[in-house]
Amino acid sequence: MGRRVLVGGVQVPFVTGGAEWHLAALVDRLLARGFECEAVQIPFQWTPREAALRSALAWRLLDLEQASGRPVDLFIATRFPSYAARHPRKVCWLFHPFRQAYDLHDAGIDGFPDSPEGRDLHAKVKALDGQALRECRRLFTTSETNARRLRRYQGLDAEVLRLPLLDPDGFAAQAYEGFALSVGRLDALKRTELLVRATRHLPERFRVVIAGDGPERGRLEALAEDQGVAARVEFLGRVDDRALRALYARAGVVFYAPFDEDYGLVTLEAFHARKPVVTTSDAGGPLEFVTDGETGFVAPPVPEALGRSLARALEDPGRAREMGERGFARVRGFDWDRVIAALTEGLA
């Protein structure tokens, strides 16, 4: 058996987030271990909803068994709808499913139209999704949250294979200063709005620093003005990796409270920097790592409760350090060797 591997990803133009990082990191680690590896990507559209089915069908037309007359020994898919491609040796390490067809649809947040045409389209997307996933020789996912979704909506069992950081030793704690750090894309599901509103319930000596950009930035900046906290909320936009690690190193606490997140790389980064995480009771993936009062605080998704939790961490740097150290102990064992061995089992 050869060692030529293709990794399927999904390109959303002008968007970079955890799924894109997942793809790049996997290719990087496969190359580092001597595999001949490249990423395969197709632009993905999901609005209008008909575009999601067309994107899935575009992948379905691909036969990746060979490239330039040479066999491809393994195809690893990472995200809907990349696993719709055809290959006799296909495995999937699912970063997140097409939530708009599943939990977000059920929650009425971002689903399919409630019309005969919308319901028919929804059924077709789910059917193709299930068929493509069942073709995979092995099915992995990054979190228990994702595994539960697959079991609930498709009746499939997936093995949880945690996504490690690429350079965990590059994170460190230098201080526990009086600011809460938020990292990530500024869109509605990440719920940075909760942090801006929670700032009103923080003692005035504490600040909030938001690293990241996205479609919600203008609205969030206006909200900070409206809430009377603009002087204490700093929007940095996108920052480079070196600056981001420096922010983690100095932060007193990290805020991360998305809605039912698939995994949550921010939690891992915070814990590797020995910083506690404040999250919410409906955050999904982060709750697999954050235990209330032990590695951070878990609060209801309301500004007052989150403000109190952030204040508890910022007012007691000693306790924040202890919680951060316990968080680090919880994630330090995530290992790329195990990941690559599982995904490439059977290759020479």
C-alpha cells in the first residue's frame, strides 16, 4: 500500500475559521510524517439553500481514486460535503456537520424554508449526507458533541478523535491582567454580543479585548457605544499568531460562549496558556473541557451571570491560575501521532 493521501476540505471564500485551520493542520502533520499529501477544495455555498445541494453534488461528481495516472491510496474528508466524493478507501474526520440541516434547523436559527419545496430540499440534503457518510470505511469526529449529533440525526456512531493544536508549547502564561480576552470570528453564532453586554456588569477597573473580525463587528462596536462600555471594550480585528499568543499570555480570563459549538479550539488555546475559560451552559463542545469552578466558570447565557463569572476570575488571579493549570492538565494529552495513526491505519 502506498502513502499518497488527499484531504478533502471546503473553501468558503473570504472566510477563515476553525474548519480551515483543521484542514491545513492535518495536511501539515501528514507531510511531516512522510506522506505525500495535498488538500482538495471546492468553493462551498449554502445560501440560498439550493446551493448547498449543488455543492454536495459537485463533490459527488469527483472520483479521487487516481491523480495524473497514479493511484491515490487514501482520501480523508473533513467537512460537509467533502465526504460525498468517491474513493474506495475513504475515511472521514468530521470537524462539523452541516448544522443548518440538523440542530440549527430544529432550533429555528438557520434552517431550511418551511415550505413544500424547502422540506423536499431538506430531505434530499439529509439523504445524500447520510449516504456519503455511510460509505466511509471509518468515521471519526472531533468531539462528543458532534458524535451525539451524528447519532441523533443519522443513526451513525463515530469515534471521537480530538484535534490537537499544532504548536501547543508556543502558549504560555506570563501574567493574569485585568482583562477578559475573546478570540474568534465575529458572527452571530459565536455570541460575542453576550460579552459586550456582560461588560456592563464588570467592575469598571476591568476591560474586554476582542481579537477577530467578521460580519458582526460593526454592530458590536455600535452595541458597545449603546451600552456605555466602548471605552472598556477594545476591538483589535484580526491579529497575527505571535500577537494572539501574547494576548493569551497576559489575559486574566478567556471568554468563549458560542451556541452549541462543535469543538472549540479557543478552549484548547486558553488552557495551553493556563487561562480559565468562562462559557455558557449551552455552548456545546467547550463544555467537554470546562467544568464550573474547576477549569473555569459555566454560566447561563445571560449578560448579568456572565459578568459575575468574569469578575470572579479577574478579581482572584491566584484562583484563575489554578483553574488554568487544571485546564492545561485536561488537554495536554491530545496527540497528533494518535490522530495520524488512526486516520491512516493500513497504509505502509
